[in-house]
Amino acid sequence: MRKLKVTEMGRMNVEEFKASEKMPLVVVLDDVRSMYNVGSVFRTSDAFRVEAICLCGITARPPHAEIHKTALGAEDSMEWRYFEHTIDAVEALKAKGYYVFSIEQCEGSTMLQNLKTEPGRRYAIVLGNEVKGVKQEVVDRCDGCIEVPQFGTKHSLNVASTAGIVIWEFAKQMIVER
């Protein structure tokens, strides 16, 4: 086996990316404090052609060197918008017909492996602060919660890791398997 060179991968440029069809998924970051996590979410969102990112509260916004360090330019390709309050982002998405999930450990959560997306439906996922998670008042405004199963001693995953796992599940159902 030979590793492919970047020039052999046939990736699109920023203009082609912006004009391309996107997965009907928006990622909402609720007070994510690490710019490296923000950059990682940008990069993962670009990789799976997520529609947009909502940066809320204390979540840093591009341009910033620490975001760029992990985004590697995805902050230029991804559509993003800032909201002072995460609830405003959730309400705006719901008003546009998105079904909004908090990614959180809640009573009645849907375990990720049990998630079933519906063709034609648009979704948004809210990922929370590295210490406190998604704020309860935001959880209360969402249509449901998705929980990533965990089998070790820790009770949570890094927000960027969680984003990758959950975005992949949506991509698998909405792009790969359709």
C-alpha cells in the first residue's frame, strides 16, 4: 500500500466547497472555551460538508491563530455565524425547520447507536462547554438529546472528539447509506 499525496486526493478548493451541496446539519457550539476545540470542529465540519456552524456565547470566532492551528483553513471554507446566546441560535434554527438535538447525558436521551434520521429533514446538534456541557436552559429548548455511549471510567468525552463521532453518524445515515 502507498499513501496518497495531497495532489492525488482530488479535494475541492474553497470556492468549489462553498458552492457544493451540504449535509443538512448545523453544529452549534455552546460556550466552548478552547480555540483548539473550535478549530477541530471547523475541520471536521468541512470534512463532512456540514451546512454551517453557530458559535455562541464565549466561543471564540475566527480569525484567530489558535483556531487556525487545528482548523487548517476550514475556518475559511465553513459558513459560520455568531450568537451571543445559544438559545437564540436554537430558536432561529427551529424557526427554519431544523430538528435540534443537544449532545448531552439526559433523562430520556437517544443513544447515538439508536439515532434514526429522516430523509428530507434538517438537523442541528448543540455541543457544550468542556466542563459544564450544554446549559440546561438550552437542553430545555431542544427537540431531544443524543448521548454517546461510554464504557470506561470517565463520564464525558472531549467536545471535539464528540463532534467527530456524532457528525460521522449523521453523515453515515444522511450521505453514505442513502
